[in-house]
Amino acid sequence: MKRVLIIGAYGNFGRFITGRLAQDKSLKVVIAGRSQQKADELAEELVAQKVSVHQPEAHALDIHVNLQNRLAQLNPDIVIHTSGPFQSQDYKVAEACIEVGAHYIDLADGREFVSEIYQLDLAAKKAGVVVISGASSVPCLTSALIDHYQQEFAVIEEVDYGITTAQKTTRGLATTAAILSYTGKGFDTKIDGTNRSIFGWQSLRARKYRKLGWRMLGNCNVPDLALFPARYPDIRTIRFYAGLELPFIHIVLWSLSWLVRTGLISSLEKAAPLLLKLSFLFDWMGTVNSGFHMRLSGKDELGKPKVVDFELTAKSGDGPYIPCMPAILMCQKLADGQFENTGASPCIGMISKSEYLTALENLDICWGEK
């Protein structure tokens, strides 16, 4: 039985991951976070609801205080790091895991954080462990979809895709701060074969989702924009968007992005607590329904234009399971000994489209193509 330590286990994403892994009889779940009380409460909840196969452990752990010694004391086989935002973090948690000989998985969506994880590759190999960054919707699900649909194209030339969140979904300060960290700031993406600068939450557009209706979208900075040009060199344009369910909230954030772009303020990240608190006031106007789309454009074997438009819709508040699923699946793969190679890398090419979607089948999540 493998010991799986989940950092931030009682947080928004950590709770989903903990609940799912607690049902695995081959795993011993170790709940960790800065609050001993919250960790204890989650452990008691899992037992009371008869979710946990084994009695979960609960421990106070602060990644900023004596981390390596604490990990050595808790002796995990696998560590899942869910406590963002990762845009402002270094690799000290992954490095501590390497030092104590534990496999490491994170849910990072920070562009540089995920794309530069290779710098730990040599140390991870020497320690005989696996270090995986970005075990989330991006770049795991997104790369799995491109890998799958590539066989239907002679060449994929453009990828246009994005995520639209539910107003009533569980959302925390870390996720909000991560978005605000690049709102209004410039970053590069590949457009028409060259790197061009775009700005976070700008390029305002709308898309009509088949099961959700119209949703607003804006530029989002994700690891894919750094990783995909090398992995898929034939793709000439890569555009990723994110959006909020309520149009007026999305437009308010778009308006605020101009304050950063024009230099009137340096960043919106410090306003995350206030903006998050204000957003909850409008939950009564929204739903628990979220979605994802990916439009692949290119040519078929006959040289004719070809398009695949994939959409995924999550209802009943099940949307957070989508970004959480890669960490769950990767943890189970590591526990089962399915990884022969050690080292550090982004979570690309490790989970297939079939594996990913099969793991979502018992949830209120559906998908399709047109």
C-alpha cells in the first residue's frame, strides 16, 4: 500500500483528489495543509461518509516551514501538490520530494513553472523518482486531444481552444490570483507561424457552446503556449482562451485588464481577495455548468480543409473533476508501477484521450464532436 501525501488536501481541488484516491484500496491517503483542524475535519468527513477504504491520516504541513524534514517524517511514496498559485512559486516542494525519494505531481498551470520543470530532470533521475508538473487540464487534456486527432489530419495548422467556468463552481483564492497575475500583461503565442505578443484577458470574443449557450472568452496564459510549438511544429497558430459564465463579470475583468496594459497599475493580483469576495455576490445569477472546447483546423490526406470541433460540458458542479483527473490518474499509475522511466517533465503524453474521458464517465460530464 502506497502512502500518498496531498498538500492542500482540504482545498477546492485537493478535496476532489483526496475523495477519489481515498476510495483506492492500494493507497493510504495522508491529508496535509497548514490547518490541522481542517485536515482533521476532512479525515473525519471521509470516514463518516464511508468514502475512505483506509483510515486517512491528517497532518499540519506548511510548505514554507521545515518542509524537507516534515516530508521525511511523514514518509510519503507519492506527493501531490495542489496549493497554488504556481505562477509565484519556485520548485522547493518538488526538490524536497526528490531529496526524500518521493514521486511528485502538481496541478500547476503556470507557464514557466510547468515548461521549465525539465531543470529537475537530472536530480530526479539520480534519486530514482518521477516529477510531473501540470497534471491538469492544461497541458494534459489539451495535448491528449491533439495527439488523438492528429491521426485524422495530414497536417494541423491551427488550434483554437478554451475553458469557460461556472459561476457557482468551487473557486479559491489561489486560482483567482493565478488568473489576475497575467491579466492585462503581455505574453507570446504562435500566430501564423511567428511568435506574437498578446495580452491577458483581452482579445474579447464570444462562443456559442452547444449545451451552454453564449460565453465570453479572453486570452489566457498557459503552459501549452510554451510547450506546444516544439511538440507540434506544424501548427502555425495556437490560441487559448478562458472565460467567466456571467458576461458582465467577464467584461469588468476585461476592463480592468486595460489598467494593467496601459501601466496605470502594475498588477491585479493583490486585488484577488477583494475581487473573489465580490464575485460570490453574483452566484445567484449563475449555474454550476462549465465547458471546454478545442477546434482543430488543417488539411486531410487529400489536401482538403478539415476541422474537428470538440466540446466537453460539465454539469452538477462536476467541472473541477476535469482539472483534477490527471493527478488522480498519474498517482494511480505511479502506485501501480506503470512508470519505468524516472525524471522530471510536464504532464504531456502520459494520459490518452480515452483514459482521460473514461475516468470522467461516472460524472455529469458529456462530450462530443462536430
